[in-house]
Amino acid sequence: MKIRSILFILWVLLVSVLLIPSTNAEELSSGVHQIYTVSDLRAIARDPGGRYQLMNDIDLAGEDWLPIPFSGVLVGGGHVLYNLTIRQPGIETSPGRDGNLKEYSLQLAGFFSEMNNAAVMNLGITGADVSIEADSHCFAAILCGKADHSTVTNVSVRGRVSLINHGIMTGVGGIAGYGNGSFEQCTVLAQLTLEDRQFQQRCEQFMGGILACGIGNVSGCAVDLSGYDSCHGYVHNGGLIGMYYHCGQEVSSGKIMHNTVTGIIHFFEDNRDRRAYCEAVIGEKLTKPVKMSDNLTRFTRDETRKTDKVLQAEKCETPTMEETVIQPENGHWGWTLHRCTICGNTWSDQYTPPAYLEEGN
Ligand SMILES: [Zn+2]
């Protein structure tokens, strides 16, 4: 055989080897929608079952975000959504059950209204401000109002969730409101406020740093929580989960392991048939977790018998606010720190992008 023929065969082999991986890479990337802008984010609503990858941090300042249902995969790539602002629940409602398996139609608020067989990973949501007044049963959280057979991995949320509720079945969570799923390696730094304005019937009220009411796995999460819960029915407050129960969902019990909880929940339960569930990890265990171990807590259960004043972070009738603007620098986002000089109520918002992002836009 001639040397030239051998070289030709080797060349053909080399070219085919080089072509195979590039074809595969194209096939893989063609199935994933890349997200660069707010309008790319909104486009998730047109294909809620799709696969998405966040390509950079996104500033949601000035957007009134409408919660959308999601049944796909969102890979955050370590990027962050800043200044998420939500003032109303999503359009769709979804069923949920209380501890007596009574069914309610739930309104849902969060970046996603409902996550259904969905997965979100390696994502940050910082400076979130979810503030809702709901005329009916409602759950609100930063990532999703309801999770159903979904996984949330390495998701970090920071912000405030406030719900004024006129319904009966209601709750606020750091990551999720109602439902079930797996929550792993998540971090939460949140202020949660829940005000019950249903005075005719006793409400079922839930609060949890990860999940307000439901069932699943919670592991390797770190929660730093301040909660304010004013209730004329039954409270179920937990540093991680308010009430642990299947609620009629076809999901088996999970593991609650290797989490840390720091924080305080202030609450009253204006109800003679008092239960007043409020614990560092799980408020009420109506279902027992398969395993619950190695959870480190520094948690304060702060119950007051005074029910004449709604509990909230701001203590003053007329607050005196002091604003400190932290400028963005060295590629990090800036923000504004607000502090009431009288009662010390403090929060951060108005995150501002570093220069390279502004130029890019
Ligand atoms: Zn004040």
C-alpha cells in the first residue's frame, strides 16, 4: 500500500473523529434556550416545558413580574436575578389541601407561580420584593408559589415576602409556598410577613424558610429568617417547613438533614383553640420525615398574646428612614441599605449593576 493512501485513510479517520463531538455539541445547545435579557426571561411563558440556561445576571428593576407556571429545566449557571418585584399572584389557580385534606383553589405567587415536574439549579435571586394582598387562598414565596414533583438545587434567594390574606388556606415561604419536592444546597436570607384578614373563619396559616406547607427532602440548606405572623386561626411556623404533610399529594416522606437555621419568628395566634405550632425546623409534623438529623439551629420562637396590632418588621407609626447607597465596584453589584433610625428596621434593595453590564446593554 502506498504511503499516500495510508495518509488519506488517517486523514479521513481524523476528520470523522473531529466531526463527531462538534455535531453532538450543536444538538445539545440547540435544545437549550439561552437567556440574556428580561424579554428572554418572559419568553419562558411561551414554552414553559423548555430547557433554559441563564447566560448573565439580569436586572429586573422597574418590572412588575407576573408569576408564570414552569415545567422545564432552568440552569442558572451561578448567575443572579436582581430586583424581582411581584405585586400579584399568577393568573392560574392550582389545587391544594389542608391538614384535614379539605381542598382549596390556591392563588400562587413567586418568580414561578407553579413548578410542575420542573428543575431549577445554580440560580440566585437577590433583592426580591414580593408583596401581595390576596382576596382568596394564596401562597407566596420568592422562587415559586407551589412546587409539585420538582427539584431545587443550589438556589439562593434574598429578599422579602409579604402577604395580606383574606382567604383561609394561606402561607409564605422563602423558596416555595405549598407543595412537594427536593430542596438541596439552597440558601435563604428572607423576611417573611403574613397577615390574616379573615375574621369570619379560622384560617390555616403556614410559614417556612424553605417551604410553607408540604412534603419532601430538604438537605444541605442554610436559612436565615425573620418572620412576622399575625393569625386569627391556626399558625404552622417552621424555620424550614411550616407543616410537614403529604396533603393528599402522592409523594412519600423525605429526609430533612444537614441544614442550618438561624432566625426568629414573631407571631400571635388569636384563637381559643390554640395550637401555636412554631419550631426551629418543622412547625407541625403531621407526617413524619423518613429521617431528620444533623440540623443545626439558633432559632427563637417569639409568641405574643397581644393581638391588637399586626406584627411586622417596621415598628413605628412614622418611621424615620436613613438610606445608604453602596456603589457597585470591582464587578460586584451595589445596593441601597434602608434603616429606620428609631426601631432599627433594616432592609436592602435597588441593586445596581456593575459598569460592564450597563455597557453591554
Ligand atoms: Zn421604625
